[in-house]
Amino acid sequence: MTFATIYNYSDRRIFDLKTLVEAIRFIIVNSILAFIFLFLTLEEFEWSLFSNRERITDKVVDDTSWNIKTLIY
């Protein structure tokens, strides 16, 4: 082999600090978003059960951006 075809992979570390910080940030942000979405889903189920149990037939119009139906559709 000549020197032009030899690769030296020891110059770059696989686990550098920037990659580690980005991975931790990605996990934290997505965990927070997953927790919010889980809370919204549980709230929707809880309201369905409560309104059915109490025989509530009111139409609730929720046009906020946090409504689970607007997030899914």
C-alpha cells in the first residue's frame, strides 16, 4: 500500500463532547415532549370516562394548540 491509500482513523474520537451533549439534549427534549403528549392523552381519556359516567352531553370546543385532536389530525 502506498501512503495515499492508507487511512488513519485515530485522529477523530468517536465519542467527543459535542456528540454526547447533542445526544443528551435530544433525549431530554423528546422525553419532555413524550411526557406532555402522554398527559394530553390521559386527560382526553379521563374526560371521556368522566363525561360518560356523569351523563354530560355538552359539546366542548377546544381550539387550543394543546388539544390532542388537533395534534393528531
